[in-house]
Amino acid sequence: MLGGVSLRSGEQRVAPFYEAPWLDDETPAQAGLLGQLRSEFPCVPFGVPWSAEAVVPSWQKSLAASVDEPDDPLDASDDLLHGYVCVGEWTLVRQTDLSIEIALEYPRESSIARVVRVIRADPDGPAIDFSVKVEARRKTRRPIGLHPNLALPSMAGALQIDPGAFSFGVVHPGGPEPGVSRAAPGAMFEQLDRVPLRAGGTAAFDRFPFAHDTEEIIQLCGVDGFVILKNEASGLAYRLSWDASVLPSLLLWISNRGRTYSPWNGRNLCLGVEPVASAFELGCRPSMADNPINARGIPTTVSLEPGTPVEIAYRFEIMTP
């Protein structure tokens, strides 16, 4: 995971990314991904299994579907939160003053053989270029995503998002935080400033943080591969761009002090801006099965073949005035 990042814009030093607040306090050490939740990381595969009973009826068939195939079985590493990339021991391949390349070999049982990650600082401006290369052990398909996490300003509504064009949006079918999340589970929408609510009516989801405490996840499907975020508190804007032909959706994880249990403790404030080929973060099974997103022509997996790695390039930059 990327961590401790700052970028220089003019005379200003900017730290755009989020790091979990429990990493540096007295909270007991967390297992897995939560024990090292920082800044930005790839997810191969994306998500973690959900129970079919936890989602609205229109999604239950997808979560209950059997997708295991004799030549491409799911294994234990497919059920880890956001994949083996988040807990495996990476190996340093190459390092220079401006870049680092690391690689991770997957367990022998996995259909994924290896993931290679390159991070390079742009010497000519406040930007970072990334690439993730996924190599397959056998012909397979899996949900894959990227997971940049931005630190939100304390002033309500100070960060404005422009996701570019998208075909349609979908609200997370399971909440995601029962009794807290306000968006209508499974609802579809066409405008980010008119997201349907559980209680009726709509609300704008284009400025963060919200004034109220909540936890929300929405997915924008059929995106054009860039998103711009304007931070009114700092006067700067960020731009994330990627190959939308591989990752055709943008997941927004809006963690807005809505989780009150440990280690979140009602204090977590971040925005996950996550390019994906996935059905939310519901794990491999619904993403590989027929679901309400791929039924409308938006892929929710990436196809992989041995000897033909899939490489995803993306870039995060500060847009100077």
C-alpha cells in the first residue's frame, strides 16, 4: 500500500490521501486489511463475500449463484477482503530515485499467478503514475479494482466531485451499514445530485463530507475514465485517470463517521474513489454471475489468460490553477 504521500504544488505541500486513524493510536492491532489501511492499493480480486440475505431481493439471486467451474475453481484467497494483494508478502523487483516495482506471487491454488505493481513519481509535476499487471495461472475472470482513498476536509461539502460522464448509477444493495446508510439499497439513478433515499426523495452525493454521519457506497457504471475532485478548503483540485475499457465503473466509498464500533469509533472520514470491474465490493460470486449491472452491458469482471497479462495504468495528479 502507498503511505505517507505528499506532493508539492507551487510552494504548498499537499497530503491528499487518507490513512486510517487507528493505525497511530492505542486501538488494538487489527487483522488483515484493516490493520494497514492506507492511501492507495490494488484489489485482486475486488471485494469480500456477502450473504444473499443481506441484500435487497433484486440482488439475492446473484449473490446465491454458483460460479465454481472445474477448470477455474474459487479458492480461499478469493474470499479475502480485497484479495491476497492486501495481506501477502511482496518482493522488491527494482527501485530508483523516482520509482519502485514490487511483485507478489499468489498461492498455488489460485487462478491468479502473480501481480506486479509499479509506482513512479513524475519529476515534472505533482503527480504519481501507477501500473498493476495481473498474470493468470489458468484461464479465468475475476473482479478487479483500484482503491485510492482521499482524506476529506473537515468542512461539510468542501470537496466537490466531477466524475465525468457515466451511463447509470446504482446504490449498494446491502446498505452498506444497516440502520445508518440513507441511500435506497439497490436503487438506480442517472445524476449524482439526485441519489434516491431509503426514506423517499433524493439527495446530492457530489459534495463531501456530508453534514450528517453515515456510511454509503454507490457505483457509477459506464464511466469515461477520469474523475476530478475540487478541494475548496485548500483551493486545489485532484485528477484520477485510468483505462475505463478495463475498469468501466467507479465505486465511491463514503465513510462519513457512520461506523461507531471499533476500530472506526465514529471518527472515520474518507472518500474511496475506486475504479472497478466489479459488482460493488460483494466478492467474486455476484461479480462473476449475472447481476443487475452486467445485465445492462457493464462488465463486472476482467478476463485473464495465461501468457497474456492484463496491465492497468492509472495516474493521480494535482491540477494547478
